[in-house]
Amino acid sequence: MLGGIGLNIENGGNGAATSFQNCQFGGGEFDVDEASCAVTNCLWDRVVLTFDDDDHVAHWCLLNNLFRGGHLYYSMHYYSHGTSAIAYDNLFDRTTIYNGNGTITNGYNGYVTNCDQLSGSSGNDVILTNSPIYQTSYLGNYYYPTNGGLLSTLIDRGSRWATNAGLYHFTTTTNQVKEGSTRVDIGFHYVAIDPSTGQPYDYDRDGIPDYLEDANGNGVVDSGETDWQGYNSLNGLTGASGLEVFTPLR
């Protein structure tokens, strides 16, 4: 979280491609010039974001973010030579958007009525009739109500399934129900918390949260992952549960 115009990141001069996932940025600037960048499931709270390919081909990807206030600038000088950008399943909450050269391929985004929108939408956007009122829960201040209110209209309205978005073990709602195999909600997601423990869900009780065992967040066990639904002993033991030791009563 930065005050004033401090730089969260500046990637320029045909710099290396960068990727940010499940991050939170507050204030300051995020400047990507002549470089490719992907931002997925991030919170941008009053941040100034700039994407400019200048004189190099670049690729930008914006998926499942919450842009709250702030500014989004983009300019594609090399649009006809291969520069490309996509933006799906994001919530733009009164963000000032400057549509520069070229067009970001976009759709299934959320906006507030009478506020800026990305141009050239393919459709299926959700327009909130007023500024949304967020709710607070375990990990932050930008949860959605389970039902009712403007934000609930964003639930299950995204462009893809949550398994494809890598958000199976994440949630947008205060009841902490995982996205699971449903259509992804539009906007930023938090890791789902087990209300009985106040910690991220650990279905198999092996001490490793589900979202860490299922690293790509698709809900199934893939190569290199441990089974989030089957006990995995830190000592290599197998079985449904670990050894439990009780002290007998005297």
C-alpha cells in the first residue's frame, strides 16, 4: 500500500513478462511499458494502472480483478502488429478508464452505472445501478452478501467455470462457501475460510490447506499436487487420518 504517486511496480524498456495472482495493491501506480503482464484475481484499491506497448509487441491479461476507484490507462501502438489484451470477469467500481489506441478484448465485466467502461465489449456485462456496498469478513473488506444487494448480481455471472479460473477454493461471499465447480463470480476472490476454525479449509485435516494442496485451483489432483481430500502425512504415512494421542485420566 503506497501513498501519493509511489510506484508499486515499473516494468519498462521491453522488460520481462510479469504475472501477479491473488495480490492486493493499495494506492500508488502500476506501470507496464513495452512488456507483457498478467494480473489475475487481484484487488486494486485506488491504484493508477498504465499499460503501454510503446514500440514493442506486448500482451496483457486482466481476469477476476476488483478495480476500486483509481485509473486504468492503456495504449496499443503495435495493435496491428500483434499487441493484444483481454479483460474478463473484472469488477470496475467507478474506475476512470482511458481507452487508448487499439481495443482490449473484453466482456463479462461488472461496472457501476454512468461510470466509465471498456470499449468494444462482446457482451454479458453486469451494470450495477448504484455504488456497491461491500461486506467485511475474515480476510478483508470487499466481500459480497450471500443474497440481496447489488453485489450478489455478480455471483455466477462470469465467463468461465471457477475450476478453469483456478478459484475452486476461493469465495466472494461472507458465508465462506467455496466457488467449487460453479460458474465463476465476477470480481476479486478471497481464500475460503472454515468458520469452525477461522483458518482456510483443510478438508482432510492434514494441516495443509486445500488451496495449497490443489495448487492450480481446479478442484482435482494433478501431477505434482497432493490430494486435498485425502490425508497426507508429513512423515509419509498413509491412511484416512493421522495418529491421535490422548493422555489418560489419572
